[in-house]
Amino acid sequence: MTLPALHRRDFLKGCCAATLAGGAARSYGAFDSATSTTQDTLVVVFLRGAMDGLSLVSPGQSHPDRANYEANRDATRIPYSGNGAGLPIGNTNWQLHPRAGVLNTLYAQGHLGIVLGAGQLQPQTVVRSHFEAQANLESGIGGGAGSGIGWLTRHLVSASLPANVAVPAVSMGSITAQSLLGSTEAITMASGQDFRLDQSNWPWNSSDHYDPVPAGFKGLVEALPAMWQNSPLPLAAAGLSTLDALALFRSIDFSLYTAGNTGGYQPSGGANYAPSAGTIGSTFGAQLRNIAQLIKRDVGLRIATVDLGGWDTHNGQGKPTDGYDYFGNQVQGLSEALNAFYTDLATDVNGNYMQRVSVVTVSEFGRRVLENSSGGTDHGFGTVMLALGGSVNGGQIFGTFPGLANEQLFEGADVNVTTDYRRVLAEAISARLGNGNIGYVFPGYTGYSPMGLFQSSTLADTVFKGGFE
Amino acid sequence: MSPTTAARAAARSRRRALSTLFAAAGLDAGTTAATSMHRPGKPAADTRLAHPDSSAALVLSGPPPANAWLGRATFGCTANDLAAFNALGANDAARWTAWVTQQLSPATIADGACDARVASANFQALNLSPNQLWTTHHSDTSNYAHRMLPVAEVECMTIIRQTYSQRQLFEVMVDFWHDHFSVFGWDYDGGPLFPAFDALFRDTSAGKGVFGNFKSLLMEVGKSASMMYMLDLYSSTASGPNENYARELCELHALGAINYAGVVEPDQLTGQYSLPTGTAADGGAIRLQYVDNDIYQVTSALSGWTISGSTWPYTAIDNQPLGAYAFDNNAHYKYQLFFLNRYIPANNGQTAGVDVFNWLAAHPGVATFIATKMCRRLVGDNPTPTLVSNVASVFLQNYAAPNQLQLTTQAILTSPEFLATWGQKMKRPGVALVGALRALGADFTPVPDLDNPNPLYRTNTWTTSDAVMYALQSAGHRPFYWPAPNGYPDVQTAWASTGTLGMTLRMLGQIVETTQDRNVGGSPYLADVQGQTLAAIPVAGDRTAANVAGLWCDRILGYRPANVYNAATDFMRQNALATDVLDLTTDAWDVNHLSKHYTKSRLRSMIALILCSPEFLTR
């Protein structure tokens, strides 16, 4: 379904603010509420620091751009044969970084799709600053972040969620992702364990510190609800729902199951979120694990954001044959955590949750094709986006790779962008999350058409009923 | 019954009770008093862009007027504040007038104790000039902690002054204007120069700062390095224009999106000129709404406004010291410009940009926009049109006055709306934290710790300052940490959302337990609440749950709302009577006599309970 495309200016003018404010009847810029909704979850993984897409997915031996690639990359080159060789991606002439073996398996199984030449086509003067480019991407208005409303916030506003959803969104990290800026429906937490009242002193914090609970004991946590319930102030209603969410999270043990900690969370299928020795991403893995746990708890999670940083490889990026391959460690950390997430959700005894979970990776831009003199790469333009899920049309490479010949490079230096990142995200929210209000979620983004990256969700796909109190 | 089942059962009974409560109050509870983060009637997003109809101020019973007024004009009304206030006159009205007058001239208020505390923190970068900040910190590309020390110090100094300064209204307004001209303090380029930016608000000389002249402040902010880096003005040239600052200058700093007329194509020359005009404060005609073309014109007018040394080849521009404002005429757009139906001649150099600032500051729409925001900060989320209009008039009439903002602030604080309103604002987490520190008489001097392995600078441990700042960050309100130029939200919708409110409650529980040095066992608490309680109730036989709860309700809230007082009393007494004497000097295990079980700790948790009340979080 197409809607009149909204210019960014129109959005800022306040036409959408009225709808943000809760449904004032304004036809100009209003979004269509009749779109059917799904219970799918979208996880947006932000690879912060500008991920070198050209190293994650490099031309293979028979690729027409292999010679150009080798002319530009030496200290950071992924070989096509011998030690450290890239992994051929299906029967394409692309190769995946050798440390992404588990992703290659998911690709072969049809659960991973790769989009080449993806990035931010707007604003027209390309932004080279990480902070600003990240802000632009997450704001989703084609440049500028002044409105203070993230694209995922606009999605949640226009997604026609059912009347009551316990926890629609989580932003994993200590500060709310800008894509969720302005949302009142997201919990921001560095780990699932953070969202609880656990900082007051031990003896009087809560009854769950005691086993058995002393007769008549009421700790701070138990005493709060009555105090809020009996308050005449307008704030009281918000506080009560907050206390309920805190109670919900408190009832969840987000720690990892071990022989000595049998109350913890045990990932399915033997999924291991901890990074292999020498790689990175222990926080990232733990946060993905928390997200998986929340999905399985049926709290109605629709959106999750999580970051993985460390991609800004200006110096010493490394290559697979190096004793210390920095970029390889990043790739393996990312790959294994995503693979653990997939396994955990796909092999649960209650069914394959991954059929209604999609993961999309974004990065603010790619890196320059010609490596620098410090064994690294500088800020570029086009990069790679990944889409992972049971309902992804995986096992395919999407998008048009713009080429590595000099005249094909953006500003003579960077991989060009041929797929607007919004095209991928728009398809995720429309095909999987059932939100067709693309013009509202991405004002100013015109000419959208799906790439076929995601299978369309149907209501019949709801294998799992959302359970609400 | 497991905690989960118990919680669910409690939730069900609470929902029934809450429905009754709402029904009795005549409020619409929606389909159910739902517990979900997403539920009918709850806004899904921070609605600051919307301008909802203002309703008449709902007056709720709350603390005494003095507490209510001081509660919004300070970071928290303490017993000392109240005592000083009461000495200012014979009745509340006279006292308030005197207090406001005094606070509007911060330079006349002695602030020795706070200054001494700031000095004790031994900050290095706060008083450096832009050039010194540039050469000492901005030029340091190898030591991140040293590079960013200036913003880390401003962050700590801000918390110190909000907590301890006698110039409380000044601190409240510094906080307001920082949000209005919001800059992400930890920007790699802007951060090292942040003290010079903060100093613009803290300047108490005539015509400057938060009680000075808006036109002057607007332009000084535009010329500051931190703002230039935030919104890219430093790199905007005639041949490579960057409209980011120009757009936000119009949309966020001056006119506001409410005065935006939309995309009016320049070739429809009748289009923008058919829009209504009005009279500006400088006496001339001016178009009331801005269009996209105005933004491009402003971009051109401000091209060449830059920071000396900030662009290739990184040498001084116009002989200005590195890091200081400089005008680069070679980068300036030379041709004529039209802004809001006014004409800027060609070859006008820096004056073109100065004209833009002057005209914006004189614009009637700006007065309304600024007045609305100031009223929203000080009175309630939805200030009445009458109040906004009155305040806007004061703002506009004093367009050229050096004390324009002083008079505007005064107009709000002395308005009948301000005096009659309580309960229409929520304390944002930073205000709640500082308010707690003030109410508890805490002794806290935060200092930066950037985990620098270099022993010359900072330690590599997680310090108390780290923990407090992180808690504030988790609540979503760390100073100068908002990533977008529109600043932290100022409406309850944003801060009462489950995520932020939950983490705010967590933070408040934490601050009561925070010690001076979390890495040293037995380190004293920031707030010696036990000592204060014993001193305030010197006769041991008077130390009952009722008296202790009453004492701290008075100190923290200024009154004893039934729900909080009862909850605190019940929590403190446990299985004893409210009038039974408690031994506040022990911390011993006694689960069979809960009134004797870890009593010292229970006192702290009781205080946390009061801090975690809707009454504390409302102002």
C-alpha cells in the first residue's frame, strides 16, 4: 500500500505531531491505521564505527572486480585461496570473510540475505562524521536529527499495535538508541538485569532476598505499589505501570544458566552467546541473549535495538593471514553471536521463534576502497547490510554492486550506494511487521519498492499467540 | 506463592482498585487500568512537537505555597531554603517577591561555600579561553581522556552548582538554556571546547547570560565552537554550504517549527510573499512564518562564520586565535539575500549574519516560542495561552534591553498562574537526583574519571562519581548527553514512560546508599541520614516510626501527603506500633522482630521510599 510521500518538512511542520499526540483527526500526513498488524520482532543491530563491507563480503577469484580489489587492498586483503581464504558465498563469485563461517552456513540454509552497496543516499552532501551519520540514519528523515524522533519510534506509533502490549520495545545499551528517541514504549537497559529496583540496601530491598521470607516482611519493592496506588497525582498511573514492568522484569532471571546457577536462562540448541577466545562481543552476545529471552517470554516485543562497536578500522585493520586480525575478531564475534541468537530461537522446544524474528544490520557508512598507509581504511560510503531470519529470503545476494573501477567509485574513492538503507528497513517493517506506513516512518523517502528480501507475513503465520495479562 | 504469581495477583487486585479510584476521580481510565507500556490513551512518543490545547491549571493539594514555588524555581527546596525564605518578609507574597528579586541578580548573592567546593575539585579546564582549550585539549589526539577533560569537568561542576549554589534560580535557568541550545557535550570536536560554551550561559555581566539579552545570547551561541561543531556551521562555505545550523537556528533556537509555513517553492514568488506579515520589535515589517527558502538564505548569510583553525589548512583565519570565532570573508556568500521579506544587500560581509540574528530576535513569533518553552519549564507542561501571551509581550517589549531575559523570567515567576499551580510538572531525573542530594544534605563533589590508564590523569577504577553519572545516564538524563539539537524533553510524557521512570526509581534508591568512595569499605555515605535523624530527634524516646517518617517527609517533600507518610511509617515500624520507640543505631539480623531488623538500613530505605514517591517526583 502506498501513501502520499511525506516531505521531511511536512513531518516537522507538525502534521504528524498531531497523530503522535494520540490520534487527532488530521488527514494531512496521517497514517493508515487499517494496516494489519503482526507479532513479529525486528532486531536492528547497529554496527557502530562504519563497518568495512568490502572486507566482510569481498570479490572472489572469478569476480570481475577482483583485480580492482587487489589493486586497492593489500594489508587488508582477503585472499581467495590458501590460508585465510574467503568462503565462497553460495554459487556467486563473492566470498564471505573466513571468520564468518557460521553466517555462511545460515546463508546456505536460506536464512541470511546479503545486500551489497547499501547506505544512506541522503543527504546529498555525504556526511563523513560518525556521530552525524549515525544520527541521520537513526532519525530516518534523510539528513538532520533535529526533530528528536527516531524512525523506530515513528514505526511504533504507526504500527497499529494491539490495545495492550506489555513491552513493545527494548533498546539494549545504557542510552536509548536514537532510532527509538522520543518513544515512551521502550525500555533502555544495558542488560536485562538492569531494569529492576536493586540498588537499595540488601536487607530491605525486597522479599526475594530471603528464603524463606520472614513472616510479614515487606521490603522497599513491596511497599512501593500501595504508596503509588494511594496517590491522587496524575503521575500515579504512570508509576503503577512502571512498577508492573519492573515486577515483570524482576520475575525474569536474565543470568546465564550454569550447573551452579540453575535458575538462569538456558539457551536452546546449545547456543553459546559467549565469544570464542580472542574474539569480541561478550556484551553484544549477552544483549542478544536477553532479547531472545524476552521474545520467548511473550511480552509482545516488537522492536529491539542493539549495538556492536569497534568497526572504525583506521589503523591495523588486519587480514586473515595475520597473527592478530582485528577485523577478523570483529567478524567472528558478530557472526557467532548472531548464530547463537538464531539457534537459540529456532530450536526452542516451543517452536521456531525465528520464523517471526528478523535481524537487520546497519552501519553509518562503509570504508574507503583504497586502504591507507596505516594498514587500515578510512571513511567511505556504501557498505553491506545483512538480513537474518526464518522468514528472510536468504541464500541470495541483493542489490546491485556498483563496481570497483575508478569511474564507478563514489567521489573516486568509495563503494557507491545503490540501495538506500531505508529500502531494506521499509521492507522489514511492511512485510514482516505489517506496517505499510513507509512515508510516515521515513518522511521524504520516495519511490519505495520491496527487494524481495523478506517473505510477507500473513495473519496465518501467527504460530504463537501473544499472551497478555 | 511464588513472587511471580504473587505479583500477578497483586496486579489484578490493583487494577480493580485503580479503576475504582479513577472512576471516583472522574478520570478516564481507558478500557482497563492496563499495565502495559503500550495501552490506550497513552502517547507513544514524546509529543513536544504537538501543541495541545492548554487547559486551565489543575490545582492539586500539595505542599505549602513556599515549598511549591521554591520547588520549581530551585533544584529542591531544603529546610535551610525555607528558613531563609521565611526571613524575607512578613507573608508569603512579600517573601516570594523578595526572593525572586534577589535571585534574578545572582551576582549579588554570596556563594562562597559552593565556590569553595568547586575549587576543591581542582578542575583544570573550566576557566580556559577558547584558544587555551584548543591548544591544550582539542589538539590532543592521542589521549582521549585528556582531550575530553573539559566537558567531563563541566558535567561535574554543573552537578555541584545545581546542588550547592545559593543562586538556585540561576542554575535552573542555565539548565533551561542548555536544553534550548542543546549541544551533545561529548562530540569529539566540540567537547574540548565545551567550557567556553557553558560560560555563555553563566556570564553574569550586563546583557549577557541567562538573565541578559536574547539577541546577544542567540548570536554568541552561534559563534561558539561547540555549537559550530554540533551543527556544522564551521564548515559551511559559499561553495560548500551546510544548512544544518541555519535550519536548527530557525526551527529550534528562534522561531520554532510552529512558525514554519512549509515548502514554498522559490519560483512561486507570490507564494512566500503572500504569507502574512507583522511588525517586529525593531519596528519594521517582517514575515511571520518562515519557509524553506529562508533557511537557504540564512545558510548563505552565515557562510564564513567559522572557528579559527578548524578547516584546512588549519591555520588561523582572519588572524583570530585558534579555537576562537573568526569570520572568513573568502568563504562568505557575496550576493544579496532575502530573509523573512527583508533585504540583505550584497557584499555585506559579517553583517549579513548579524542581521539574521537581530531580525530573529525581534520576531514576534520568537517571543511566543521562547515564552512557551520557559513557561513549560517553570509552570506546567501546558501553559495557558494567557500566560504565554503575557510573557511573550514582556519578552518582545524588552527586545533591546540588556536584562530582557531577567524581566521575562520574572514575569513568569510572579504570574498568578505560577503562584496558583502545583503538580503540573514532573521532575526530570537530573532534578530528582540533585533534589535528593539537597534534601538529604549530601556531601558530594563529583570529579571526572575517564578510566585513563595514565596515572598522571585519572584512576582506572569505577569511582563514586562514575557510578552516580552512570545512574543518571541510565535514567536518560545525563548532563549534555542528549544526541539531538532539540534538547531533552520537558514534558511528563517523556519522563513518566516506563523505561525512564523505572531507571529513575532505581537511581533514587541508589543515591541513598552511595558512599564517598565506593572502593573503600566503611566509607561514609554521601548523606549521613542517620546522624541527621538522631540530631533532629535528640530524645531517644521520641524516635518512633511516626516521627521519623514525619521528619523525612517534611525534609524531602515539605509536607506529609497521606499515602507517602503512611507508607513510610508502616515501612519503618514493621511489626511495631507507629508510636513505639525504635533503636536507630543498630543494624542487626532479627527476622523475628522486623522492627529491630537492620534498623539503620531500614531508615535509609524508608528515605528511598519517600524519594520514590509520585509526590517527590511532582513539582
